Amino acid sequence: MATAELHGQKITPFEQGYAAFLRGISQKENPFDTENDTSPASKRRWADGWNKAQREAGRKA
């Protein structure tokens, strides 16, 4: 499973997806979308975070 930390604290898949959008990472680059990852919930939560950041960016434009 993909893990990430921010300032020494683990961040959730949702937060990782949100941050990925802000960094310009494509939704197709979901780190939870691999053969080795057995957590479809994490894959979905990452995508949810990415989508929320995209929606919020659209509102600000």
C-alpha cells in the first residue's frame, strides 16, 4: 500500500489525492492502482480527494 507523510504525520489516501491534484499529478497516476495494492477503498478515496480538489479549483476560476 502506498503511504505518505506530511511533517512526520501520515496522511490519508484522500489527502494524498487532493495534494496530487494540487501538484499537477494526473488522476491516472493513482498510487493505489497497482497489482500489489489490495485496498480498493484506498484507491477510491485517493480518487475522491483528487476529484474534490479539481472541483474546488474549477469554482475558483
